[in-house]
Amino acid sequence: MLNQYPLWKNLLVVCVVAIGLLYSIPNFYPEQPIIQVSGASASVVVGEKIINQSKRALDDAGIAYGESEFEEHSGLIRFASDEAQREALGAIRAALDGDYVVALNRAPTTPGWLDSLGGSPMNLGLDLRGGVHFLLEVDMDKALEPREEAYVSEIKTSFREEKIYYRSVNRGNGQIRVKFKDQEQRDKGLAWLKERYREFLIESEDVAGVLFVNLSFTAQKIKEIQDYAISQNLTALRNRVNELGVAEPLVQRQGVDRIVVELPGVQDTAKAKRIIGRTASLEFRLEDSEHDLQRAINGIVPPQSELFEFKGYGGGRPVLTIKKVIVTGEHVVGAKQGFDENGRAEVNITLDGKGGKLMNLSTKTNVGRRMAVIFVEHKEDVEYKGGVETKRRYVEKYAINVATIQSALGYNFRITGLDNTIEARELALLLRAGALAAPMYFVEERTVGPTLGADNIAAGMQSIAWGFAAVLLFMLFYYRVFGIVANIALVMNIVILVAVMSLIPGATLTLPGIAGIVLTVGMAVDANVLIFARIKEELANGLSPQAAISAGYDRAFVTIMDANITTLLVALVLFAGGTGPVKGFAVTLSIGILTSMFTAIVGTRALVNLIYGGRSVSRLSI
């Protein structure tokens, strides 16, 4: 008989709607403000003792709190309001030492039975939840410098071993320049370099009788170094964001040399910018005891040495060190803030295998000499001259610690001489997060307050409600019973769409995403309008009601499919080529197209079959 679905199709519709209802329910449970306490390193596990200590601090401060829970290596305490959460942050931070990271966060209030089934609310984007957006630019020129320095050192060592006599090997202007004594040595060196280094463009050059060989990175090698720099910086940034305790952060590459960082829910934006944007590392160098320090202070610094201002505990005279670096922060695998025997802040360092060997090799032959710890930070100043903004980038280096080597050092040692516990804590955090392959600078910064996020949600929901109500009234008035069917399908479409968005881990609802939902509502109704208009035409052509329903659905299907596929292709292109808000719009639009095709064609057909199918009908309410 016409207009009757088989049992499996009806069960499919019922199951899809039931699953949609089940997994859309978590979105009706609002998130609750929490304080999250986690270890400063992966080895530190937060247990009941630490949470009880935090609760005692809250009790002493007279701050009301709710239940506490434990998640893997961290614990959390719930609060009734954002104000209580902010007050609790300072109290808990003061009660715990540097072994723990205390962060503002939000936690779902989804019932346990629903959570056990995998139900969770949709992730809200920065524009809805509030937070901070950073766009950082990676200095690609600086990414090439350490590689060039390494090649310079390697070429010098290899030439000495191969007995190729040269005058100098220097780097500058994006190339390595080797000066030779005579033509014979240059030919020998040129042949050896071409055989050994395929990653360089190598050519000879004569300048006023002086013989050179110039090495420049190939375009492929430059791209490889740049990709590595971006990859390493992404890893370090993700580690830093994890230290901040931010839920569902976004850290991704944008273009050739930029990185986007979005931290939903972050309220302490000053700290976030300080931690994320800071490009800090350490260098361990031996003090130059062979040359006179006073002469260096007066401006006569030996070429193989470097003079640094001392900014450690208590201040002191500048420090003269040799230029050769023993170990850098790149080899640090663990860093923990603590206190020395005098109660002053210190950072306990753990090196990797290579770093430990280098440190041991240098210190065991220099017992009795002094070693300096040099703090290295890339900075940026903004100057305004004649109304024009000028950015000046520079590197700041100074000594934070100078100590006598009492015995050979290995993989573990400590840095003292820091000003305070805050400096020690942040230095430990930066070192734990990993070294940056190249410095980064802020290009753009946007802050969205939680109130503005709430306003955006309210405005977006209001736009959906008004559009939804207008469509429902029009369909009900114009198509009567069939309008009721379309309205039910439209509600189910929104429910299923929300459920799918909640189930996909990487899907995030943004303000443009809400616009995609509004557009989906219109497209879903458009499909029903095409079907119902076709049914009216078939009735006008003299077909029976049952035949008109069947013909209307069958003949409108191709048109609906063509229209939706072309829109879906556009949405996929937007997702592939767009970033941020464009992706958010494309995600909801793509999911909405698929769900609307199901509800508008299969869903409404099931309801129409339920009302009119399998019986004699003289007229249709359409």
C-alpha cells in the first residue's frame, strides 16, 4: 500500500529522535564555577590531603564552597557563584606552595547517569563563553640562527679534522661565509662541502682577491626549519596552556608564521599573556677568570667573552663570561620551584641525557671555577613617533646566579638568587613547558568578558527563538496539518543537531555557529515547502490524496538533494579554507544540512504516513 514505511524505517526514526533527545539534555544543565588544583609537573598527584588543605584555607577566609571531586592527577572544588570563585583563588594559592597550579575553571553539572553514557554539553567558543584570544607571530629569522651557528661550529671542527686550512667561518645575512687562504684550499673545501651538505646552495666568490665560499639554505631546508619551529612552539604553548589549567583551549597554526591561542573562560588575562608570550630560556656559562672584569666594565670586552648585568638576589657587580654555552634551557626536562636553606626562592632543574653529559663534562674539569646562569628573554617595545607605531624587538640577557663549582654536576642541580617565589614559579613553569624554537611576538589581542559572552548567548538564542516562532506560525497557518508535521520535524532537527554537536569532541559552538543554526532552520523548512507545494500540484492535477503524497515526496527529492549537496560542498570548502569564526559557521551548517535532510524528508514522511498512510483518504489538510 502507498505511504507506509516498513517497521525498520519507523524504528530508525524513533531511535534517531530518542538518541537526539538523550544527548541534547546535558545542554540544559549550566556549568558551575570551580577551582582546579593540579600538580606543577606530571609526577605530582593531587590527593585528598591537598584538597582538605585548600578547604581549610577557604574556611579561614570565610568563603562558602560546594562539593569537591578528583580527576586523574587533579582535584576541583565547586562554588555557587563567580564572585566566590575569584575570592577563593587567592586564598588557595596562598595556602599551597609552588608544587601546585591553582586555576579558575568551569565544570559541567551533568547527572552521573547521563555522564556515564557519554553525555556532555556543547563546547562553547570564546565569543560565547568569554576568555582571551591571542595571535602570535613567530620570528622565522631567529629560527634559522641556531641552525646556522651549529653548522658554523660543525664546519670548523670538520675542516680541522680533514686538514682543510681556512681563515674564518662566519654567519650573517642568512648565509654562512667561509674565507680561505688560497685557491687550492678553497677548491678542496668547496668539494668537501658540496659532498657533505646537500641542504645548502653552495657557491664560490672572490672579493678583491679574497677567496670565499658561501652557503645558503635551500628553500626546502628553510621550510623544514620553519615547520619545525612552528611545531616546537605549538608544543611549548600547549604545555604552558596546560599549566594554566584552561579547559578546552585552542592552540593552532595560522598561515606560515603565526599561531592562534584562544583560552575560553580565562579571567586572569594578564597572567595568561605573561606566561604565553614570554620567550624565556637559560644559558649556563663559565665565568671568564682570565681577563680583567674592570676593563670589561670600562668597555674593553675580549672578543671571546661577554659582559652581563647581575640581577640576582641582593644585586652585585656585572659578570664576565666566556661566550661558549655549556647547556641551554632546551635540555631542561624538569623544573620545580622550592626554597634554599636560607628560605630564599630557588628552582630545582633536571636535565635530559645529553644535557646532563654536557654539564658533567664541563664541570668536572672546572671544579673551583664559577659558573653563571644567564636569563635570556626576547622582548618587544612599541614606540610612537609622529603618530606612527613602531615596534622594536630586542633580546635581554642578564645573570641571575653565579656560583662556584664545588664538584662535578650531573642531571640534577638548582638555581638560586631569584628575587621572589613568583619569579621562581614562573621560571619553573616556562622551563617545564619546553624551549621555544624561535621567539614569538603578540600581533593581536582580544578579550571577551564572561558578561559579554552571556549577552552573546542570550542574543543568539533570542534570534533563534524569533526565527523559529515565525517559521512555526507560517507553516501552521499555511499548511495546516502538514504544517504541524513540518514544525515537529523542525523541532527534532534542532534537537538532533544539538546532540551531534555535543557528541563530536572537537565541535565548538560560536556566535557564527548560531547563525549557521538559524540558516539550517530556514533550509529545513525550504525542503518541506518544496514537498508540500509539489503535493498541492499533484492534487490539482487530479491525483488521489495518497498518490499525491507519494508523488510529492518522490519528485521533490531530487531538487532537495541537489540544493543541499551544493550548499554542503560550500560549507566543506569554508571549513577547509577558513579559520576561527568561519570554521564555526561551516561546522554547524554542515551538520544542520545533514540533519535537516533526515528530518525534512524521512522524518516528515514517517509522520505523514502515520496520519494518512494505510487508509482511505478523501482530502488532505494542506
